[in-house]
Amino acid sequence: MSASTFPGGTSLSHLDVYQDAAPDGICGGTPHMHLVSTEAYVVVSGTGALQTIDGAGFRETPLVPGSVVWFTPGTIHRAVNRGDLKVVVLMSNAGLPEAGDAVMTFPAEIVSDAAAYAEAISIGDLEGRAARASRRRDLAVAGFEALRDAVLAGERRPLETFHIAAGALVRDRAAGWADLIRERPLAQAERSLELADAIAGGDLSHLGEARLRQALPSAGERGFGMCGRLRTYDVTDQENAP
């Protein structure tokens, strides 16, 4: 992975939350959770909500321009679009979510079967991706509704079962996640400690190495993400140095 001095070892993307409706009549994204990474939304326009399921139960948080929300690992979240909702997304541990740190809330029989899950999550690379993304979203909404109804009824077992199944799905690829974390957020934190110690010792040499960096947006049409159409940004240093 290329080095990056972008703050906090995070990644950045611009999200247009899906505007088509799921079978329950709610417009928005695919419910899912991250197992290691924390995600943040900064709402830039439109209105909507974030529906979440976590250890405290089910919650719906309104989203309006200027809203800033973030959710820690294990928070099942569903972005709801109630009118042209656009969000800047900050994700911790840049590179890790792309390495499989997310599990969608498909029904239990799919999440517990690795082959069935792999088939359900795929939207392919050819024409028709929008329709397949909607079908994937709708399937995850069905599982989300079951989990939501269970926690609202005071039944925690379905959520615990989902956690176990999600962990089993990602266990093999999780072996490489520690290296990703060391290369970005941990390396940045260690560098900050080095600079603090240097300044305390009277060494200011790093100030002469200061440089402006600029993120490059992905070209072409926005990609099909879990919550909506995504414009990602390349925040690595090597390619973006003016």
C-alpha cells in the first residue's frame, strides 16, 4: 500500500445515498456492519436518517445538512434517503474496509453459508449493476428487519447469531488486517510521537519537508457502494504530490 499522510490513516469518499425504495418503501442503502473500522458521515446536502442496531438496541438518527455522526465496529447501519441525501464518508483504517471489513445483513441462512453469501453479495462487472445492487440491498433489508424486530422485542439471540456468522465469514481474510493498520493509522501515530519528541528536543528539521497534498477523485461514473453511488478519492502521497 502506498504511503499516505492524510489525517488519521483514514479514507475519504463522497456518497450519494441510493434513491430507489426497498420493499418496505424506504429509500436508501444496504444495511451492513464493519467488524474493525469506525465510519463517519458528514452530511453536505439533503435529508434522511441513519438507522442503527447495536448493543443499545434499534435507533433512528435524523440527518440534515451539517450533521456529523459516526459509528463504531459492530454497529449495523442503514442509510435512509428522504430527499437527495449526500454525505462525505470518513472511514478509519484506510484499505481495511476494501479488504473485507464489512458484512451485509442478509437473512440468517445466507450469512451462515459462505458460498451463498458470496453469491448474494456480488453485483458483477457488466451492465445491469444498478438492478443487481438494488436486489442485494433488498435482501439485506429483509435480514435487517428481522434483526430490528428481534431487538425491539427484547430478543438478543438473533443479533448475537449474526455477529458469530459475520465473524466466521471474515476470519480467514482478517489475518492480513493487522498489517494494513500498521501501515496507515499506526504508522501515522508513531510518526506524530517522533515529531513531538523531536520538537521537545529542539529539532525542527521536519518543518522544511512540509508539502501540500491533493486528493484525486476517481474518474468516470460513481461506483456502486453498499449505501449508494460512491466517488472515492486517492489520498496516497506518491501519486498526488504536486
